[in-house]
Amino acid sequence: MEYFIKLDRQLLKWAYQRRFEDSAYVKTLIFMGDGPFWMITLFISALAGQLLSNSSLIQLSIILMLGLALGNFVFTPLKGYVKRLRPYADRELHKNLNILIKNRDPGHGSKELESFPSGHVLWTTICVSLICFQYGLIAVILLGWMIPTMIFLRPYLGVHYPSDALAGLAIGITLAAITMLISPMVLNFLDRLKDFNGYIYGYWVFITIFLIVGFKSWLKRV
């Protein structure tokens, strides 16, 4: 266990000591890994699917809702119960590594005891995996880079250990797999409801409520 703790810290030190610029590029990456970006993606998918009569995009919006809901169900309790200091807040860690780690992402990493797991990695893994599940190789080529980028980004910003990021990856893969497993049943059930009057209104009411609840949940995390 000591070996893995030491390795975790050394990887953190290596990532954090890479040349840093508080650039628009870094800020864009931070935004792209967070929950609101994926909720916006869900909304755009639903809207585009409706306007273009594209069933694949509509299905994607439903699958993303399933994945994000499962993610929030697991992620929120973990953040509340696992009390792990973020790297920038751990003074003993700084002495051990002989460096001063600062919070380079104060907008998302201000709660010092919520290091485990990385939400950015978790949300990105779930949503990228589900989009790739829906669209195959082209989605892997266009979006696959996002997962390893987030795994590096969070220690680089001093707000997560590499083990937090890898935990987010493992949980995200697991939840994405569960979502893929249950989504055909959910989609088949919803297909049978499409003939009922008011289905489309119910669909949009549900999405609206989902997004409002999702944003409120996110606001509690930052």
C-alpha cells in the first residue's frame, strides 16, 4: 500500500510541475469536463433530434440522461462521505513532496475535503463512452482524447490526486456499462409511449426538470 501511496504522490508532483498557464484553453478544458457542459450537450442533442427528426440524437439524449442520473446517484454520496483533502489543501503533502501546490481551479475545487473521486473524469468518462456507444468509431476519434486529458488535467491543476482521477475513470466506465445494458429496455418502453397524445410534451417537461435538478445538484458541489 505504501508503494501505491508514494506512486500516487509522485505522479501528482510530476503532473503539477508541468508548465502552467491560466489560459483560455485550460479554462475551456475545465468547462468541457464538468457536469453543465454535458447537460448542455444533452439538451442540444434533444433539441437537434427534435428539429431534424433524428431518432439517433433523441436516443442519445435519453441515454445521456440515464448515465448522468446514475452518475449523480453514486457521485453525490461519495463526495459527502469520503473525506479526502485535496492536494492543494494538504500541508503535510507539501512538506513530503517539497513543493507548494496551489488551487489552479478555484471555481470547481474550492471544497477542500471533496477530493475523491474526480467528478470531471467521471462525467467525461460516462458521457464520452455513451456517445461512442451510440456513434462508434467516428465518436472515438473525435472525443476519445477527452478522457485521458481529464485524467491528467485534475492533478495538473492541484485539485485531485491521480488516484482520484482513476477512481472517477473506473466508476465512470462501470456506470456507462450499466447504462448501455439497461438503455435498450428504456428506449423500447419509451417507443411504446410515442403513440400517446402529449408524449412529446412529457418528453420536454422531463428534460426540463432533469436539467433544473441537475444544475441545482451541481451548484452544491462547487
